Amino acid sequence: MKKPREPRQPREKYKVRTRLIHGSYPTGRWDYDHHVVPPQSSSATFRLTTANRGARAFQQFGSSTAQEMPIYVYDRLDEPTRGMLEENLAAAEGGEMAVTYATGMAAITGIFGALLKQGDHVVAHRALYGSTYTVLATWLPRWGITASFVDMTDPAAIVAAARPETRCIYFETPVNPTMELIDMAAVARAAGEINSGRNEEHRAVTVVDNTFATPFCQRPLEFGIDLVVHSLTKDICGFGTDMGGAVIGANRFYHPLMGYRKDFGGVLSPRNAWPILVYGLPSLSSRLVAKQKGAMKVAEFLLKHPKVGRVAYPGLPSFPQSELARRQMTSYDGKFAPGGLLYFELKSAGSVEDRVAASDRFVDFIAEHAYTITLAVSLGQVKTLIENPFSMTHAGIPASEKASGGVSPDGIRLSLGLEDWQDIIADLEAALAVV
Ligand SMILES: *Cc1c(COP(=O)(O)O)cnc(C)c1O
């Protein structure tokens, strides 16, 4: 076989934005360099040259790094389209390796499965994505793994909650839906304190769900976080067509993650990996730049509107954690990158029921009359999506916890799409007139 084409300078020298478009297709195992668009592979199993070669491949699967694995054997172990996506996801986050999964939840539970065993303990932020909370609060305890939920905006609370058997420190930033931020460098320092004197096997591993910010706006590994997890379903896929999940970090996590994924089976289908590889990641930077511009315009409009109370968008100078936002949310070029999501509260009055009714009137008007804004859960698509977290995505959380977490009965979450921002504002203005 002809030697694969190599670029003028090593790929690492190019800007991430460029690498997410061009990838690294002539790998040691497979050469897709002649496809301008990488193909969607579709083969559950792969031809082996000899029985001995097959036996060796299984051994190698358990001992090689992502870059070294020499041949493909079976889709559930590893396969080409998914592998190309994993290489590019690792580049997007600045990690050594990435492992993908069927959904974001399969990635999150893949981390817990790979890191934790009976008797272990997790420290997590008190506000989490709903299913993540349910996994930690109800499923893991069935296997003897417990969690403490603390306010991780206070690093001392993390250290105070840690026990000798704490093996994982888990959070999201920005927090869903309030957009509150957690200082990642401070969490890494707290973990350093907890881990001092512990050997490798007993270390508490820090994990950030970076779905809300995307790697364009924030790269947790740069702040000393150990593992980043994503729901690829959101902004990384970007078009709302496919589900997926990914974990990115250092090579030392590769074997436990891949071994767990092989045996528990939550792999990402190459059919779902392909659109994320071909459409999602290459357009991530452009989409986020456009979304941020729209989000800023919408946030400024909401801030001035007499029927709107609090507006939480990290890009606003009035954002309470503005300094932290500017420190940890930056694009690949080092520019401030506050993202495409915002949260605001209506200035409604009365009982909790009255205030829920006001936000329901608002989103129901949008559901019926808006053209640019769609009432739907999920986020990170080309269409602007709106929801009322108190009565929708966060309905299962007890009222007292919603109150302490800042989820208001009249709170609204908005995920900016790529529509003209003036059209989005006009639709919001018409709906605000009815509350
Ligand atoms: C959507 C989401 C998840 C779960 O991802 P799925 O792909 O739906 O399984 C986890 N965390 C966050 C922050 C999310 O927004």
C-alpha cells in the first residue's frame, strides 16, 4: 500500500477549527484519505487473515491505546467511522483519547461503570441533568455506590463531603437550566487536596459534563479536570438528527472505558457517528459563533423588557459570575465564548401556581403562534428551542430543591438556533404581551 499522504506540518499545528473539518483519516489501520467525505462504514464483523491474528487482536484490544489498535475485529469493539469521530472529538477537547457511546446517558453511566465499584462514593453538584441525578440517587445505590450532593460553587463543600472511598467528583457547568457556573480550576484544586497522599487506584476522578458549553466555548481538561463527557445529541451533532455520547480524557482511562463499553454494549452506531463526523463537528465553530451573537442580542432585549425579571446569560456584563465566565469560557481563538443558551424569569406575581400559569401562557402562546421558536425539550439545534424547566424538564425535582437551586416557577430556558435574531426577538415580544 502507498504511504498515506501527510500534511505539510503535523496536524496538531493547525487550528482546532481546521482540524474538525479535515480530521486525520489516513490512520495506521485504514486509509480514507481518497474520500473527500469520509464514508459511513457498515460492517458488524471484519475478515481476519488467520486464527492467530484474531486471537492476538483480542489481546491487543485490552492492551493498546486508541492510536495503536492495529486491526478491526467486531463493531462493538471498534470500527472505522466511529474511530474517525473519536479522533476528532479528542482534538476538539484537547484530550489524548475519546470513547463514544449510543447516547449521552450511556457515556455518563459508562464513566460510573468503569470507575466505580461497590462501596465507592461520588461527590456531585446538587443540580444535575435529570437522568444523571436519577442514576446517582436511585440506580447506583442498588449496587452499593452512594453519592453526596453538595453546592460545588463552594470548593470547600467538595472537600468537606469527600470520604476515603470517594472516587468521583461530578458536575456540569453551566448548570442546567440556571446557567450558574462552577469554577473548574477551583474544583481541580479541591480534588488535588482530596487526592494528596492517595495512590493512583484510590484517586477521586473529576468529571465535567460539557454538553451545555460545547468544546468550542470551554475545554475543561485545560483547567485540570480529568474527564469530559458530552451528549453528542445536542450542539455537537447540532442538527437534532442523531443521538450519541462521548468521554474524552487521558489515555490512562482508555482501557477501563473501552472494556466497560465492549461488555455492556452501549456503542455508538457508525450510522449515527457519520453525521456527527461529517456535519456536526466541522460546523461546530461556525454555528456557535452565530448562536452567540443571537443569544447576546436576545439577552439584551430581555434585560430591558418590563415583563422580564432576571436574565442569566454568561455574556451579559450584569451576569453575577461574569469574571469567572470570561476566565473559563473562551473559544479556540481565546475569545470570550458565552455560548448559545440562556435562562430568564418572567416578572410574574402571586402563588407558585399563578407563576407557573404565567410561564405556561407564555410558552403556550409561542407553541401556537411563533414561527422561529419551537416548544421542545433538548437543545443545541439549528432551530431555537424553548421550554419551561419548572414544569417540564425539572418537574421530578422536589419544589424545595428547585427553590434552593434557583429554578423559578416562571423560569424559561431558551436554546438559540440559527434564525435571524430580529425574528426571534419579535416572536418573544409578541408572547410577552400575553403574560
Ligand atoms: C441531553 C443531556 C444529557 C443526556 O444526553 P442524551 O444524549 O439525551 O442521553 C446529559 N447531560 C446534559 C447536560 C444534557 O443536556
